[in-house]
Amino acid sequence: MKICSAKDIKIIAGAMAALMFLGGCAGKTPSGKPLHNDPAIKSGIDLNEVKNTGYDKEVMDEQYRRYCFELLSQTIKEYGTGGNVMISPASIMIALDMVAAGAKAGSLEQLTDLFAAGQGPLTQQAYAADLMDKINSAKRVKFSCANAVWNNGKILGDKVNMDYVDYIRETFLAEYTVTDFDSKTAGKINSWVDEHTDHMIKEVIDDLDEGTVMVLVNAISFDAEWNEPYEKDDVREGEFKAADGNIQQATFLNDTLSAYYETDKATGFIKEYKGGEFAFLAILPTDESISANEFAMNFSAEDYEKFINSVTYKYEVYSKMPEFESDFELLMNDTLKDLGASDIFDPSTADLSGITGMPGDIYVSKVIHKTHIELDAKGTRASAATVVTLEKGLSREDEKEYRVVNCNRPFVYAIVDTESMVPVFIGTVNEV
């Protein structure tokens, strides 16, 4: 029997983000081929059809898990192999699905394939909406997912497609605000995030660029007690060996559980929160010489499928993990570009015309992601916020064809009734 050691903490950040939003074991692997001929890609999502879209949940759950671990791996590549990392794939997905709801052509295709390659945008939107509903309907835990959109009235005003606004209000329950962006707007957005993350994330953005036309925000908050709480005798002081080799003093939580996971790469345990709908999963690398970030960077979706399918209940599982608290923040632009969603970040390729205007009028300037987690003997509190800022893109006036009328020779003129265009006066100029 293998006993999980204090090294649990090194992988908790990555595992927690994936765990909260996963359900069940893997189904059969889909083809994974992008639907390049999907008519929705070219014309944009039919916002009225999403609610009627059915899908294979096993396939979509597996696609979501794939996305989780690809995102985690790429995040660590961008962030580095030191320090604690935690992301919320759900928060990032839902925020970007609000962008995808107004995207077309390559922008929509890339966003859809990022989350569910080959499944189509209607399916992906329906899945994201159902995931949000599952979060908000959780029993016996405090779990909430909220969205908000701010429209810069100075620039966009009433030019936003109201079908798009109605859709994000209905599908993602997004609050929609039109206001003139000023020095106080960033503070108002931060206050909204603070409130909807149960005061765990107080600030996400410092200020807004002058060209920012829209800000889309997702916030997720999780607060749950253990289904079987740790007793006083289960909480003991001990030493934790950090990734850099330093020895740290920590408070450890000890338990005897029934579910055990083991593959050639990792061992692990799972401990449920109240209600049993959600649980905490620990994945402990078998290689004791690497950091958790190094491990997670190379722990693929296939590795995760193998891991969760290895579960057995034939052992008593002695678990041990430290109490901890961690914050993480990262600008996700490069991470998402490297995962294939690059068009939305370039005004020459971005097509968000389902939100407003023409292709290239607006584009994504920043995707900011921030998380917080606290784990102790009572349970776990975690939160995430994802902020997407949209900016002005190409100037349509600069791109229009033009003609010249140069009255530097004889010409005719008229003073006309503008309704009927009949001349009130008409004349010629042959000399001046």
C-alpha cells in the first residue's frame, strides 16, 4: 500500500481547478476533428437555437477534461515551474463563451475547438450553460457562478447587437450595464468581482485602457465543508518539503478513506464535500524528484483519464495533506494563443461582429484570470475571476473607398427640397 505524503500540496492547485467542475468517468474518445464546414462558424451562432441543442454528455465531459489539462499544462509553461498555480477552467470557458456568442468565422471556430474540438459551437454553448446551471444549483455547498458585461457608452453606446445582449442575459444570466468608462469604472468592476467571489478576490484590474469598449467578467465562488470533518486528533503539526528543497512547518490533515488511485505516474485519494456532489482529489506524483508544476505540465488528459479509471476500493487509504492558502494571477493571452485561439486577439483577424459592427471593429485585448483557495480542517473555500476586455480595432473610415469631386472648373448647382430632391434653385458657374 502506498501512503500519500506531504507532497500532496504540490499538485493540489492544479487538481482542484479541474476537480470542481468534472463529473464521472470518461466516455469513448470523439474524432476531435474541427467542423470547418459547420455553417454556424461562418454566420455566427444562431442564438435562438442554443437552448434547443442536445449533446452527448459523455463526449462533452471528456472534451472538457481534455481542455482542463491542456490549459493547466500551457499555463504552467507560461507561468513557470515554481510557486503554486491554480486556474478555473470553468471560469475561463464561460467568460470566453460569452465572447464566442458574438464571434464568427475563424474567431468562433478557434474558440469552439479550444473547448470541444469537432463538436460545434451550438453544442459548446449549451454545455457551458448547463455547467453554469449545475454550479448554481449545487446542494449543501455554496457554489455560485455569475457574469457581467460593461459596455462603454462613450464608444459603443447603442451600437451593440441587442440579440447578443438578450442571449447573454438569458443563457449566462449576465448583468449588462451601459456606462461611460472613466477613472471609477475599474473600481466598480472590482467591487462586483469582490462581491461575487465571496470577498476572496478583491481586485482583478488596475485600470482600463482608453480604447476599451467592453468588459466581460465571470466570477465563481465555492465554499464547502467536508462530508466527514476532520476531528481534533486528525490535525497534527509536521514538516513539509517544498519544491525548492526547503523544509516548512505545516498543519496536516490525516484521514482514512476508501477510494484509491494508482498509475505509473501518480497515486491519489478523493475526499467528498457535503452533499457528495463535489469532492477534493489529490494526485501525488510517483517521481519524488520533480515539482508539482513540472509534473502537471506533462500530465496529459489521457494520463488523467487513466488515473481516474484506476480507482479501487479494496484498500484502506491513509491520506495526509497540509492546510494551505494560495493566490494566483496570470494574463492568459499567450496561453490561449498557444492553445489555438489567436484570431480574437488581432484586429486584422478578429470577427466579433455578432456583438457589434463589422469584423475587426473590436478585438480581445486582455484575458485576465485570478484565483484564490483556502483549505483547512473545516473544508475548502475557492474563487476565480476571469476578465475579458475588448478594444476598438480597425478604423472603418480608413478602409472605405473614396472619390474626389473638385470644382475647379465650370459646374452646375441646385438648391433642392431634400425630401423630394426637386430644385428650389438651380444654376451654373462658368467663371468666378
